[in-house]
Amino acid sequence: MNKKEFVLAANWKMNPVTLKEAERMLDGVETGVARLGRQDCGTSLNVIVFPPAVYLGALEKRKTIPFGIQNIGWEWKGAYTGEISYPMAENVGCKYAIIGHSERRRMFGETDETVNLKLRSLLQGSLKPIVCIGETKEEKDEGLTAKVLKEQIRTAFEKVSVLALPKIMIAYEPVWAISGMEKSAKSEADSPDNVMSAAILIRKTLFEIYRSDVVSKVKILYGGSVNGKNVDGFIALDALDGLLIGGASLNVFEFLTVARKAYEGCQITLEKIIHQ
Ligand code: PGA
């Protein structure tokens, strides 16, 4: 039986403010996810937590679920104040790294070029990258979504070997849909239909670059205001392999609601596959 793996990545961003609270959140997530995992349904839900980097070492000692780092430098070591390199992240037990998050692009000057440097650096080690892409509200309103996504992918994947693709995930995160981005307005998730079109476009763009079936191995996630109420529409999408959750991952109960729905949704998808 083919296992369908669904990725649920919890991006805690710059939260919580104390290690104690981070430990409490992690305990809750671990207990809840372990309960889900005990029911054997032939699917696998891969829950990954991205805490603030300063907590990684402490949390790593007591974790049962994989961890990732929210950002990474592209150099190995040296005079780069404030940066953390991939061997350092590996050394404290990280398995994944987010690169090119729109908050880093918008507030900390990341560009498609630095995303490419980070991606190529990461691929020398064992961390699995989640490359974030997505259009702004203005770009969407001007009908530029496809152009922007293609450009972001082409530049990010420059000089990246086809052999590396199975390690890489792409998170489609429309900037306007991310909660907390627009301080004045309440952000809303994109529609599952739009997300499906974006996922198809992303895979098509990868195929144009690589001309290889290996592109089917790249996992495509969606992120932007996903919560327990709207998650079902995204789980049902065959074109989607997972979700990147920000705000809703800070509330353990809410996150576990998403996890439970993802777990059940994977079962339904698997049944569909078996009975086809
Ligand atoms: P959000 O964030 O779920 O709070 O919108 C998602 C993200 O930024 O990764």
C-alpha cells in the first residue's frame, strides 16, 4: 500500500516569549500527535515544528517530532553576525529549514537571489528545505500572480540539481493571506480553487525547468490563515502535500484540530486511491 504523507508544518515565528511556554506548547503538540499516530490507517502525517532558533537546542533534547529552523544563513561559518548556518542547525537536531518566508523578504531584505544561495547551501547538508513563494496583494490585483511565482521559482532553483528535488518542498504562501501581514485588515485564506491552480502552476514551472518526472517528488504546501475551520478544503486537494501553519499553530488545541482533520482527510484520500 502506498502511504500518502501529508506535511503539517507549524511555524511559530517569533513566539512564544519564554522557553517554558515553548516546552508547554511542544508537550501539548507531541501528546496530541502521538494519539493520532496510534490509530493505524496506512497514512502518515508528518508534523514538523519550527520554534525560534534559540530554543532549538533545549527542545531537541526532549522531542519526539521533527524540528526545523525558520531561517538559515548561506555561509558555513565566519564573520556573519547574527546568522546561523546549516551545519549548526543540523548539529542541534534540525531536520528542516524554511527559506524565503515573505516576512523575511519584506522586512529583512531577502530576495530571490538570496533564497537561491540559501537553498544551494542547505542542499550540501541533510536539512530539507521549505522554499516559500507567493505574490503580494498588489501583484495579485494586477494579474501578475503566475509571472511572480514563475520568477521566484526560476531564480530560487538556479543551479539546483534535479537530484536534489525529492528533498525540497515549496510552500505557496500568498503574502496577502498570511495572518498579521496587513495590520489594518483581517487576512483571509486563499480559496482552495486558487491554491490548486497555484500548485499546478508550480509543478508545471518545475517541469519546464527540469523536464523530468522527478518534479513530482517535490512536495507542495499551502500557507496563509489556515485554521481548524477552513482546513478541510485544502486537505481535499490532491495537488497539495501539506500545510504551513503560522497563527493557528500557536494555539495547541487549534493546531491539533487541524492535525486531526488532516489525519482523517488523508484516510479519505487513501480510500479514494485504493478504490479507484
Ligand atoms: P499564518 O502564517 O498561518 O499565520 O497566516 C503562515 C505563515 O506565515 O507561514
